[in-house]
Amino acid sequence: MKCLNCGKECTTYLCADCQSPEILEKIFNEIRSYKPETCENPYLIEYASGLTDKYAERDCLPDILNLFDKSINAYYYCLYYKMRRDNQFEDFVLTYLEEHDIHDLKTQRVLYELLGFYSRNDFIKPKKWSELISSHSGLCCELYVSAAEYYGMIGEYDLADEVMQKADASIRVIWSDEGAQAKIPGQFEQTSKWRKKPYWPSTEERRRAVAMFYDEKGITYPRIATRPAKTPENEFAPINECFDDELDDYSAFWCAEAFSVSAAKSIYQIAAVKVKDGKIVDEFQSYIRPWDGSIGRKAAAKEANVALDVIECADDIDIVLPKFFEFVGEDILVSTAALGNQAKLLSRAARYAGMKEIKNEFFDLLDLAADTDSKFDLANNTREYLLSFFGFDEGADSLGKARVNAMLYQKLSEYGE
Ligand SMILES: [Zn+2]
């Protein structure tokens, strides 16, 4: 075996002459960032060239570290466990931090690694460390930026800006490059973005952790449960047409289409009225948060003549649709264009709610109208014509339109009798 530093034949990775803290620092960094094309240490290149697994050159680090006593190698073990994603990392670092002064650069480096390990993953444990950082002056810039990011993510925006003032004033950095100072404007900007729209993680577990802090601060946040995956169009069962023409019991319904620049329209409201023996016996209506972008939500608020908040805070489609289908039960679903645009809207909504099919049958009032009398066919086969023919006003909202559907069914089924 050759010494990795000087190439002398010996029985360890570093010969007796090369076992100094300075050489350890050099060798550790060379191994940590090892790439054959950039490495300038010929003995390390020679050693690594005999290895095949990715990062296998790092396997010798524990043997190298064990050539030194704990007062020297503890710091490198912290970095080593981090780079190997070893689960001893956290415990080892916590012990290190207990035993070392925060003003020491190595302690700060280790703490920085710990905060990186927690970042966007644990929202409780970094609190203590962020408080420690913000209560000290003269620490490295990177630590203040990490603490500010943490504070921003739990809704402590003023604390985030306060600790960033310290970053701004800081003259120390963990690394000699200018990366740390370059991050300062971005972190201030991030906090101001989070003030307007709070940070929101992508998993339910993390959302729950963040929501705890937001609850304390009175910050509102979106739903915690993640939406089910949407069903692809080709996996969604075709809708069922109803071929009965005399319905005693049914649900008349309406979906309000949200404006969209794409062809795939979402809906912002859904309603149904339950009809038994020709009489409306129950009603259902709910707003839905349109799922395809803010333009659709703004347009929906305008069309519904409500504040944008009402639409923004409405439940997602996968929460509303189960309630809708519970309300209509096994009823036949009746509307103008029930087999046309309304079916499209409801099917798409169902797919976005993760449903694979709609079991209910659909009954189209425009088909009934055409079959009832030729005066309702062709150019007159529209909802507008039927409304004006029977002297009905269009409903003001989806519920109103669902009621109109029930009235149209009544009129058409009685027509010409
Ligand atoms: Zn040597």
C-alpha cells in the first residue's frame, strides 16, 4: 500500500510522516470531491483507478480518520456521515455541537450541514438551532441565510428578515467563494414572496408540520390532503345514456364551466335538484376551486359575481364530487346537453377527482325536445330556445339552472299530451 499523500510504501493510507491535521484536511477534501479528470493528487488517482463502484474511494475515509484522535477526526466524521447519508449523522453532529464552541468555524460548518439535513424535511428540530444562530452576531453568512429560510417556511417572516440583516452585515463565510453573499438578495425576496403566499410543502406529513406553525400565527393555508391522481382519459369508462323516456324520480343537474385557455375545461360550481313524483324534494349546490390555473379562478369569480376568495377557498373537485354523487345517489342525471357539454364537464371533473367512471345514466333534455315535437328540432334544439318558448328565465347560478332543467323536463313530458 502507498501513502495517499506522498506515495511512500506503508501499511496505512497515510504514512507516519503525513499524519498531520493539515494533510488530513487536504486529503479529506481531495477524496470528498474526487474526480479523475480534476484530481491533482497522483497517488489518489492511482488508488482510485483500481476501484469500480461509484464513490468507492470514500470507503478508505474511516481508516484514514481513525489514524487521528477524536479531537481531530470528530469534525471529519460529521462531514463523512453527511456525505454517505449515514444515519449516525444526526446524533454525531448533535454531540459535536454540544462539545464545541459556536464561534469556531468547524462548528459552524457542522451546524450548516445539520440545517441542510433538516431543511424542508423537519420543521421542529431546526427551531432551536435557528434561535441559536439568530441570537449570535459574527457567525458565518450561510448560517444566517439557513436560519432565515427556516423562519420563512414556518411563517416567522419578521424573524427571517431580522436574521437576514445579520447575514447582510456578516463578514465571515464558511466557504471562501462569494456564493454566500450572492444568496442574500434572493433570500429577502423569498421571504417577501412567502409573506404573500406561504410556503407549502408537497407531502401531507410536512404540510401537517408546517400547518401547526401557521395555526399559531393565524396564517391561512391550502388543504393538507394531497389530491388523488387524475384518471387518464382512456381509462375513464364511457358515460351511460338513459333510454327511458318517462322519469318519475331523477336529479336535474348543472355544471358551471370555468373559462380556460385550453380546450380542457374545469368547472367552478355544481348543483343538482332531486325530483320525486315530479316535485323538487331536495337541492345541492357547491363551489369548486377550478384546478387549471388562476385565470380560470378569476374569471369564475367574475362570472359568479363573488369575491375571488370565495373561489380560491372553495373545496377541490375531489372533495366536492363525492358529496354531489352522494346527493344524487343512483338517480338518472337530467340536463340540456346532458350527453353533450354537461357530460364532458362532469366526466372531466370526475377524472380530476380520481374517479374511473360515473355509474349514473344521463338523460338529455335536448334529445327529448327533438323527439317531442319537430318545432324543437334542428336550429331550435337549444336550451335558449326552450327557455324562451316556455317563458322561463335562465337560472342565476348552477342551482337555478338545475331547477330550470327540472321545469323543462316537466313541460316537455307534458307537451302535446
Ligand atoms: Zn506520506
